[in-house]
Amino acid sequence: MSPIDQVLELLRGQGAFHEPFEQIAGGDCVVSLEPSRLLPAIRRMLEAYPELHLSAMTARHDASGLVVLYHLWLGWGLSLRVVVPNETVELPSLLDDMPAADWYEREAHELYGIRFSGRQELSPLLTSQSLGGRPPMGPNRGGGG
Amino acid sequence: MHVLQALGEMLIFPGALYGLIISMLLAWLDRKLVAVMQGRVGPPIYQPLADTIKLFAKEDLDTEGVNPTLAGLLPVVALACTMTAALLVPVGNHAVISFQGDLVIALFLLSLPTLALFMAGWIVPSVYNVVGGNRTLLQYFAYEVPLLLGLAAPAAFSQSWRITDLMARQAGYRWFVLGMPLGFLVSSMGLIGKLERVPLDAPHAKAEVGAGPLTEYSGRKLAFWRLTSWLQTVVGINLMIAVYLGGADRMWRYWGLGTYLLKMLAYLGGLALVQVLYARYRVDQVSRISWRVLVPLGLLQLLVTVWLGA
Amino acid sequence: MSQITLPIGPQHPLLKEPMALRLGVEGERVVSAEVEIGYVHRGIERLMQERTYLQNMVVVERICGICSHAHATAYCQAVEALLGVAVPARAAAIRVLFCELERIHSHLLWLGVLAEAIGFTTIFMYAWREREHALDAMESISGGRIAHGANLIGGVRADLTPDLAIALGSALRTIEERLGLFDDLVERDRSFHRRTQGIGLMTLDLVRAQGVVGPMARASGASYDVRVDAPYAAYSWLRPPVPVTEEGDVWARAWVRVREIRHSLAICRQLIVSLPEGPLAERVPHRVPAGEAVIRIEAPRGELLYYIQSDNSDSPARVKVRTPTLPTLMALKQVLPGLQTGDIATVVAGADLCMACADR
Amino acid sequence: MLDRVVRWARKRSPWLLHYNSGGCNGCDIELLDLLTPRYDAEQLGILKEASPRHADLLICTGPVTLKSREPLLRIYAQMPEPKWVVALGSCACSGSVFRDCYHVMGGIDRLLPVARYIPGCPCRPEATAAALKDLLESL
């Protein structure tokens, strides 16, 4: 069984994903998840892959709203794609299971205005107070340029 | 006539004026030697003079929350103490003032600027100054004892605390450094600590505490502190030459001062070499090395000297 | 004992770039640490969405002045992946040559900064003197000392001609000869050991939890190196050895980096003798078809990740840059408490932080 | 007379304070490079100081991010007179590629009076040394 099939098997056991994976340019695999399935999926994978680490989190705009990608490394690249519902703009926080998510979540919050449930501190990481707290890359962009 | 001569000795040679000139020259030479050893060119000879004049011409900011009188007084006291010590320590083989026990008084006078430096850091409500000042004091406790022990061995051997007596015992190339190398090393380490030079420069380690106790001082006050530290270097080297290296040797009749200058350059070269070759000790490492290594070695030297001398 | 706050930064001689540390200190011991970043945040990710792919070549090299080539390489690879363009073999090799020269210069720079932090100015001077040879080599090939401009989307702009190869060879020899000094420093110098051994310990667990990468992770026993684990460009046939050690202290980080300089020199030399023939670049269109790409490369400080989303126009819809300094900073926050105040400088300088990278 | 002595001293003893207001690091390491064996700025009496209180020249790199604004003003205020600001690198001169970014003010002269602009991306150490020498001559 290929590495990606193993992961899919793992996630399928959780009923976590609803699409087959796609392979994107550069060789990473992308698997789409429901926001509510994110935490269980991450927990399951942490158990199965001890060397797993979170490389980065990308938020971006999409026709449907905001999309967040969790770029993982398990000896090969895997990205989990989650669509942030427009009504809530909220995702579960990974902080308790993955300490590495700390600053990435703060960044996604301040640049895109995404909220993360289950954690307190989401003070701005990068930007100055004088920007007025409007996410500079969010739907209603603040700042100049 | 005696009054004039005394005044001349105090103000011109070997007192204040000579002290300032030689200390600036040594400060330049020190920087130049280090630069050359590091593969650089180094500063021009007038550098310390230019630095000093510039600092005197610069705005002297009063730091908030600091008593300006005290802040202005401390560096002056420090410089005055060092200058007085300079009068006690022989230049060549002649000291302006000499009496029984002047070695102890000179050491005491050299301690006062360190305490003033600690005070100068302590009175400023800025973390770097305070931490730097604390380190100055901590390090003072660590090096003062080895310095004293190291200098005590020759004194015990000569049964005199008068510096000129110690020099007289060494006449004819019987330098104490040959008979008591341990004492020389221990007191040299002590001196490096007193001068806060690498590797014992933690009190003003740039990467840790900025400029240490002097971080918030500018202009004239800073200039005074720098002069004090340069003059301390000269006095310290003179002291080591007088106590361990036999002062000015009479090679030929008139060349006494020449051998003294050579020794001064050699000792400074040694200090510069140490600066180039070592990384900085942490303050706690300084204390540990001082009490576990330097103090026992100094005591050993003292005991051996007393035992052999008796 | 009373606790005082020791603020370090944003302006501090220890920090070449602004960041702020607020350390709670009791006596000579650090009890708490807060890290504040963002002083160098310029908003490059949004800037790149507003520029064309070609204009962005200039921007990516200015994300960081130390690993500019790593950024340009990652960016080019991502765009090339989206275009479905394969880079000519010679171009891939020259890219790697620059990557390794950059690693040499970056590691020597780091060694100098660490030495300065522990008061060893001589090593700082010597390390930076040798670093000049690597900069000279890159300048003679591409024309840039710091921002090299060696990369193009589709290949490279600068060629290693035979006479440049000879000059490069002699530069490599000079660095190699003088490297013995730094070997001695790491292996034998007592005063260096006294300040670095057992200081700033980072366990493998902490490395895994925070996702620390690069030499920092390899000094704690994690062997992850993108060049070997997911080879790109010419690394598929170069296969550099990966030095790993388990001490996890500042000394181990120095050990790993000095070893890496040696391996980088060997790779450069191998590239000089076996540089593939062929064109330098492929012609590429201005418009990039819609898609997503994730690229990881090994920058001098570790795994550098680029994510680019294209929307069939001449400028990217989203560029995400994750640099290796970010996880290091998160881990550093947990390493600082418990240290002696005298070791703060050693640990911070030893972490090889690049704030321009981290803040973007 | 005294005036001439002071001017002589000032020209020969410029102490630098370096602040990166959001630059890419390139100019900063090139400035630091100025102190190392190949360029050795100590020949010109240049020392890199740790405290704003000791400095004569504030060498600024970077396009001034919004977060750097406060520290920059504070550092400048802490420096004793006479003092000069040098904008090192294209970012510091004008904002360069980052001119229109949302977190960037664009150029040191938006905040402080600049005595010398040294363009270059990044400036070579030779250029910096030449410009500093030129600035000192003009004092």
C-alpha cells in the first residue's frame, strides 16, 4: 500500500474525509476535510506518525469563502484542506495537540480574520496596533496599497 | 623649590599630564595590537584623544530619575582615586610618594573606582545599568582576593609593604616573576578582572548588557569613565612591573626607563593576546574559578614563599 | 527573591534585526520569557499577490538578505511546478551550487555572530573574513554579493564558465584551508566549550512538537534534511551526507554547522567537475495556469516552504512563505526559562534567527 | 580654535548605532561586514556602539515598518547632540520594493532628518565606507 493510501485508510476509519486526494504541483497530496473532522484526523495521525510535524498553515480566498491548508510533513508532504464557513469564520484550534500551530493560528487570525475556537490568546503576532485591527489580507482589507 | 618640584611631579611627570598621555597611548596600542592580531589595520594613533575630545564636546544628557550631582561626582571621584594611586605606584623606579604600606593603599585606591562604577550603574533606573553594576560588584568580590594574594607573596618575601622596597629586592635581574610564577599568574588574572578585560569582561558584555553600568551615560561623564579605565590599565601594569618584573633595570647607566617601557609593552601585549585568544567567562564561572583555582594557587604561593623565606 | 523584567530589543547589540524578548529574571536566572516579533513585517505575502510573477523575482530575493537565493529557488520551483516546466540539468546544478555557497556564507556568518555573543571577537573576525570568499565567488558568477539574482523562472541567469570555475575552485580551497581553525574551535577550544556545552538544551520532543527544522533540529537528533528526504534540483544525484548529533545544546549546533560547511564545500567541488552541459533556461509563458503548488527546500536554516496558488493570470493569487525561523522562535520561548542571564546571548545568537524571514 | 579642535575630533571618532527598521538583513550584514578584516572601519575611528547614549551616527536600514516607528523615534531621542541619521540602503532611502506595502511607511526621512542617503540593494561595504567618510568630511 502506498503511503498516501495508508493515510487515507487511517482517515477513512475516522469517517473523516469525503473526497479522494489530489496531487498538486510540487508533489504534495491534498486531502479535503470537514472542519469538524480536523481535530480527530490530526490526533489519529499524530498517533500513527511520531515524526509528523506541521510545516505551515496557509489561508487563502476561494469562490466559496476562505480555505485553510495545513501543510504536514510525514516523510513526504501532505496538506489537509479545510473550508472555513463564511457564516462563522471559525475553525477548531490545534494548539493543544500541536503546539506548533500556535503562531500560525495567530497569523491566520490577524491577516485573514479567522477565529480559532478553544484557545484564548489571539493577539496580533506580526502587525502593529496602528493598523486598526482590520485583517490586511481578509475579505475587507485594511491598510494602504 | 621643593614645593615646585612636588607640584611638577604631581601635575606633569609622572603625575596627571604624563598619566593621561601614556594612558591614551596604551589605549591606542591595546586596540591596535588586538586589531593586528585579528587581521585588521586598527585605529590611528590619535584615536583615544579624538574620542575623548569628541565626548567632552557632546551633549551630556541627564538620565531621568538620577541625581545629577551624584552621577557627575562618581566619575570624578573614580578618576581622582586612580590618579592618586598613580602617584603611589612607581613609574620606572621612581614613585612620587612612597611610604611603608603604600602597596595596600594603592590597591585600596584602585578598588574605589570599581565601587564607584557599581554605584554609577546602581543609581540608574535602567535594567542594563543595574545588571551591569551588579556584575561589576560580583566580579569585584571574585578577583580582589586573588589580586591581593598574588601581590602578598613578594611582600611577604621582602617583609615590606612598600613598593620601592620590593623593587629594591629585585635589583640585578632577580625578578620575583622568576621565583614566584604562580603568584604572578594569579595576580595577573586578578588584574584582568579589575580592568574588566576579556575574558573577564562580563560587566560590560555588549551582547548581554549593552555597555553595562555605563549604558545610560553620555558625553563628559562617559569620557571621565573611559579615562579612568585607561589610567587604571596603566597603573595596574606599573604595579605588576614594580612588584613582579623588577621595575626599571639599570642595564647601562641611563637606560633604566627603556627597560621599563619594554616591560610595559610586553605586559600590554600579553593582555592583548589573552583578549584575542579567549571567550568571555560568565560571572558565576569567574567566581568559581577564582575561589577554586586562583585563591588556592595564590595561597600555595604565599605559603611556599613564607616557608622558603623563613 | 524579587523578579525584574529584562527587556531585550527591539534595539539591542545582540540582535542584528529587531525583535523583542521580555525576560523575567530572578537573580541571575531567567524564569519567564515572552517573544514579540513583527518589527520586520512588511506584508510581502500580499505584495506578491499584487505583482506579476516576473516582478516577484525581485521581491522574493528581498525577503531575507542572508538566504536570498534559497527564497528565489523555492519560488522559481513552485512557479515551474505550476507551469509544468522541467529545468535544464545545468540550471539545476548551478542553482544547487548557489544554495551551497549560500549555506557556507550563512553558517560562517552565524558562527561569527555566536562568537561575538560569547565575547570571542577574534573568531567573529576570522569567520567573517572567510565568508568574504564565498561572497566573492557568488559575485563573480552572478554579479550580486547578497542579492544574487542568479535564478530565473525556468532556469538560471548566471553561468559557471570555465575561468569562473577555476576562480571558484581557489576560493573553495581557501575556505577549506582556514576551516581547520573552526574545527579546532568546536572540537578542542576549552573556552568555547565552557560557554556552549550544556547550554540551551532542546530535546527531540520539543523539536518534534514545535516543528523545528534544519541544523537546529539536527543538533537535537532529528535527521530531517529536505535535500536528502525529498531531493530537488540537482540533489537527486548529489546526496549530501547529513551530520546529526544528539546533544541538543549550542555546541551541537556549532558542530553540525561546521560539518555542513565541509559537506557544502565538497558538493561545490563535485559540481565544478561534473557540471552537466546544456542550456541555462527554458522559455516560460507569463501566464500561469490555475493550480496549487507546495515546494519545500533546505535553506541554510532548514526547511523553507512555499505555497503558491495561481489563477491563470500573470500574477499569483496567493503566496505563502513559511521560513525555518518561525518554529525555532516558538521553541526558543520554551528554552529560555531556566537559563543563566549570562547565557541568554549565547542561546539567542546560537538559534540563528532570521527575523526578516520570520516576519516577511 | 577650540571649535576647530572639536571638529577635528568629531570627524575622527564617529560611533555608530545601528537600527534595522524592517529591512531584509542584507544591508545590516553588509554594515557589520564593514567592521571585519577586509574593510576594517576602525581605521576611520568607527566603532559600533551598544547604547544610543554613546552614539553619534544612527545608521538606519529598512523601509520603516509601522511597528518600528516607535522604537526608531525613541532611539533617536535618546541620542545626545550632535547626532546625524544615515539612511542605509534603497529601502531606507525611499521604501524601495516595499514602498506601497500595508505595514510600511517608506523611507527613514518620513520620520527623522536624514544627513546622508546611501542607496544600494544592498549597499556594498565600500559604498557605505565612502559615504560615511564623505559625511564626516562635510561636518
